[in-house]
Amino acid sequence: MNITKKLEGEQLCIALEGRLDTLSAPELEKEIKDGGLDGVKVLIFDMAGLEYISSAGLRTLLVAKRELHNKGTVKVINANSIVKEVFDVTGFVDLLDVE
């Protein structure tokens, strides 16, 4: 999986490309933890290039939400129909702002 980060003021956009699964989720989690979200008020996951998300990937999104708890928001944009279906089935559409 490729991870591209773009910080603009208090907004961080993380573009994901490939598969967010058991093998790649730890890499994304490392980017999020250890001060990776210091000063961030809006975290956007751009999933235009994401082909697949597993439960490990979903867990990583929850980690991001927890890291920003009461400090900011987490948005998901450009998810394909497969990823959106996973969000629908798991109830993540109620936990995250999925556009």
C-alpha cells in the first residue's frame, strides 16, 4: 500500500492506494500514532486509490478517530463501492464522516 500525506494548516489528508489489510494497517497506524496527528483538527482519508479494506484497516481508522477524540474530525472521501459497502455493513458510516 502507498500512503501519501499532505498537511495544510490544521488539515491532514492521507491518500491511500492499494489494500488496507493486515499487512499494511500497521504502517498506517504508525503514521497516525506517535505525534503524527499533532495540531491536526481535520483528518481526511482519501480512498480514491484504495481497492480493499479489511477489519484490520477498519481498526486503524478507529485508532485515528480515537487519536482525534474531542480535538477534531475524521472524514473519508472518494471510497469506491466495495469500500463503501464494507462501511455500510459494519456500521462505520455512523462512526465516520463518509462522503
